[in-house]
Amino acid sequence: MKNITLLILTLIFISSCKKEKEVTAATHNPLEEIAYANGFENWDTVEEIKFTFNVDRDTTHYERSWIWKPKKNDITFIKDGEELTFNRSQILSDAELSADKNFINDVYWLLAPYKLIWDDGIEYTEPVMEIAPISQDSLQKVTITYSNEGGYTPGDAYDFYVDKNKEVKEWVYRENNSTSKCMMTTWEDYKDFNGIKIATMHQNENGIFRLYFTNIDVKTTKE
């Protein structure tokens, strides 16, 4: 009798665990699935991120570096040996506003999967299987569109092409949600920085344009 009771209790426990896991997974919408596939659950442990944003176009090279303390909202912009430090919670000067626009752009490339959760005013489509424009692989496409109010890119749209693990492999940026003004790049060379997964390389279909990250350092409370 005891063995039967124990078996019943064990089965109930296993069943309840399975239901709990199913409910948890079901609560994630398509945007959250992409974010969590890239380690979003570890974001709260991040104290500081350092990175250099690089762009190679034909024979030209451009770079700028950042030190970001997200819990304090402190930003340090570094370019050509000069530094500008500001706090995004404060009223910004013209120079700081200009740097902040660059920061928003660079962080979007760095952590676009997280921006899917952070940003307000986003509408999205349910995932559909489509042929990715660069690789020609069959991937899930999720399209997001920003509202026409607020932010630095109102009305813009992004097509995210993700694999079965919800990892972004390509994307298409469409200015003002237009098909005539767009840019498409890969998402490659993923690396894990204390649980934060970052695609360190992006390039267009012919490789003439390359946007990539170097000198990445992520400090967390786990260290």
C-alpha cells in the first residue's frame, strides 16, 4: 500500500512539474523567446559592459568604444583618444545627445534581442517560415515595427530571421517600414560573455560591409 501511495505521489509530482514547465514556456511571446535564447535571464547580473563598435566599408575603417554601467545608467564614449562621460538619466548637452544617439545605435546592434523586451511601442508578427535573404536557409521570420511616436527610429521595421533555437541568423532593417530603403546583414560568430550571448560579426551579402565588435568585456555580480 505504501509503495502504491508513493508511486501515485511521484506521478503527481512529475505531472505538476511538466505542467509548470509548459506554462512557463507558453508565457514567452515570440520576442521574449528570442531574448531568452540569448541569455536575457542573466542581464540583471551585469554591472558593466565594455565594447568597441567597428565598421569596415570597402577600404575604410571606423570605430568607437563604450563603457556602460547599466545599473547606474553611466556611459563613457571613447573616440580618437578622447572621452565623454554622461548619465542618461540626466539632462544631456548637445554633445552628450549626439553621443547618446550613437550609443543607442551601437547597443541595438550589440543587444538587439534584448531590445525586443526593453523597447516600448513595438508591434510584431507571429513567426512564419521563410527563405532568409542572404543564406537562403529556411528560417523563422519575426517582423517588428516601431510606433510613429518617440524614440530615435519611429516607424522603422526589422525582420528577424531566427533558427529553431531562436538564435538570430540574419536581419533586415527597413527605414520607415519601406521595402525600398533597407539593409540586410548576417548575425555570426556568437560568443558567450558571462551568460550574455553576443553575435560579434555582421556583414552584408557580398561582404563589402562588415560591422563587428571587439574588446568586449562583461562584468557581472557572479564574478
